[in-house]
Amino acid sequence: MRFRAALSPTPRDVYTPSVCSGDPGPWRAGGSGLADHSRLWRIAAPAVVFAYLTFIRTRGISQTFWLLGDQILYWRIALGSWHEIPIGGGFSSVGGTTLGPVFFWTLWVIRHLVGPWTQNLPHAGGIGLGIIQSAADACLFAAIWKRFGAPLLALAVTLVVATAPYDMALTATIWNPPLSVALMKLSLAVVLFDTGSSLRAQGTATAAAMLAVQAHSSAIFVAGPLIASFTAREAFARRWNRALRSAAVSAAVILLLELPFLINLAIHRSSGVAPVVVVDNLSYAVAHPQAIRPVASFRALANACAFILVRPWTFAWTGLVLVLSSLLTAWRLRRDLVLLCATVVPLVCTVAGFSFWQRPYDNYWYLVVAPSAALTVALALTAWRPAATVVAAALAVAAVAAQPARIADAMTIHRLPQYRPLVRGSVAIRRYTADVRSIRTEFTLPDSTDSTFLFRVLGGRVTPQAQYHATIGPTGSVTFTPVSKH
């Protein structure tokens, strides 16, 4: 489709040529076999993307799962009953809690759906999150293809975002940032699919974006402008009745999803529910305007985008590329406020929001903005129509060629090779006995890794009345030592 047509609703029976791919565009229902072939590809291609990404994300996870203290804590909660799951937010690294319980509920569902296939061992959580991430990527791939008529561009953006080594590594663990990223991708996909102004699509996109914020608070810099853009679009067009309905839909969805957090906040007013560190940083910056750090915040965004999207290679000009791409994409999307607020505006809001932060920056905070950054750069690179097809093809080839290196790099981040012998040993102990006095290992484990946790998950008990000490060797073999009676 022509770019102008991509920014406004196009009747289904209107044919417009693709700007990037040479795709023949939509065919009328009941048409030739070419139409059926095109529809088949639009179903099969996302399915292949989903299957491929699920495979590479979960490959080796049962042998190298990152079993540290946080993963043990989160999986222990998932193993509990539904009425034991917190109704408020999850634990936050910046004090207090997150803004909702979606992460714990998702883990609980994963434990029931995936857990039975893994003996309820914790790597089921990584598999489940990998499946969710891959489903979100497949949706984003299909949405970019549909919106811009550019399957090669969609493939390039999807692979760059989905196979970012750091993102893949965190997705293979039990941690909340990858869930936030997946939910934000789903919100972006809904926005891209909806070329009109459907209140149903707005409600769906708002719900996914708000749940992304519940999973990780840094998503607010993407979700905030995206949610606000629906009402702003109607207001700028002076469609006041639609603007009021849009605002009401957004408010209703947000209130409904935040009810658990608000109820928990009312019940535990004195238990430090609020994100204390965030509030302290914001208060200090407001009281001392000279402490606001926009330059440092922009550098942190540029460095994080390079670390997330470019790794295992390095690129010194990421900041310049982001600035130029943002300007070009903003001009390209100047007639579509919602899509602008899904790409360029989140980058600006991220820099502005983190400029109030007074502590060091962490790269994982920026995982949720990486899809917007990648799409912004891709749209800028394909802005010149005569070269758009060639550029999209080159980007897709580069993304595919980078797969082996990126997958190999992901396997070096947040992996615990000792997980395999620990699983084998725990299973062997449980088959021999239901009770042991202790479990030791002949290999070194991280300080926060409990060597008895897997045995307990399998139904075993560690009690002072047991008759044996168990020792797990480097290959998973087990030696039992009788407890001395004197």
C-alpha cells in the first residue's frame, strides 16, 4: 500500500500497491487462487516465526536454567494455590511492589499448563515465558506485514527484536521484564492491525499495555503515550463525542485492571507498597532541578539499545541513529498520531522519564522500549519509496545471517550449567527415597541457589529424622551416606 494509505483506513475492496515488498495487496473475497495463496502465506509465515522463536528460546533450557534465589522464590509462589497468590503487585527492585499481579498469575497458569510436562520443575516457567514471547512476536510480525504490506521488513524487525541475546537470555528465566515486553508487543500489534479507530481495538491495546506496566514499571513510558494517543487522536480531529467515549474506555480498562493493586494498597497502607525509591528520586529531582539528567538519560537509552538490539556486536553511533531515525519517522508518521505514539514518542518519554533518575541505569529497564526503537529505525530506513524494497530485503538478510551468532551469544548469558546435574541428582534421590537429611553437591552453586529445592518440588522432604545424606556428583550421580547414630 502507499504510505499515505497506510496511515488511514483503506476500504477492503481498494487495491493499492505495496511500498516495500512488491506484495500484490489485498484481493477481493471469492477471487482467484492467488488470493487463497496470499492468505495461506499470511497464516503460515507467522506460524513458522512462532515455531522457530519458541525452539531457539527454549533450546537447552532444561539443562542450563538460571536457578537463583529470585527464580526459586517466584516458582515457589507459582507452585502454591491460587488463593495464595498476591492480589497486589510483585516485588520491585526499586522498592515496594509493581502495579499489579499479572506476573504471578501468569506464572501460576504456566505451572498448570507446562509444569506437568516437566515434573513441575522450574524451567517450565522459562518455557512458558518463551512461548508467550514467541506468540507476541508472531503477532507483531503479522501486524507489521499487514500495516505496511512489507513481509521482509516485518521479518527483519521481528528477528532483530526477538533474537536480541539479552532478551532471549532473560526470557529463558523466571523474571518479569520479558513478560512486560511480550505484553507491550501485543499492544503494538493491536495498534498496527487496527487502521481505523475501533473502540474494541483501543480497549484491547490499552489492556495489554496496562498489563505490561503491571509486569514491569518501565513499560509506563511506552504504554502511557500509546494509551493517551487514542483520545488525543479524536480530540485533535474535533470528534468530541468519540473523544469522550475513548477516554471512558481507557479509564474503565485501567481501573478494572488496577483494582487488585488498589485493594491491596487500601489493605496494606503501611507496608511499603509504593515504589519508594522511584518516589524519592522524583521528589529530589523536582526539588533540585539541576539534578535532572537528560543527557545522561539519552546516553543510557542509546547504550541500552545498542546492548539489546546490536549485541553481540557493538556500534558507536547508536545515539545518532536514534535521533535521525526519530526525526525521519516522525515526519513519515505525522498524519498518524497513534502510530507515532507507538514508535517515536516512547523514546522521547523514556529519555524524559529517566532523566529524573539519580542512580545508575540498568540495561534491562529498556527491554520494553526496544521494539519501538527497532520499528522507528526500520521505518526511517525504508522511508524513501524507490529504495524501500531493496533496503527491507537487505535488513531481512542481515537479520537472518546474524541468527547463529546471536543465538550462541544468548547461551552465554544467565545460564547455569550446574542445573542439569542438579536435576538428574534430585530425580535420582527422589526415586530412591522420599526423605534425606541433607543434599550436598560436588560442584559449586551460586550462593542463592538452594540445592534441596528441586528435590522438594519433586515431592521429597529434607528432615532431621532422615537416615541418609545425599551427595550429587558433576554428572548427576548420587552417593548416599548413612547418618551416624552416635
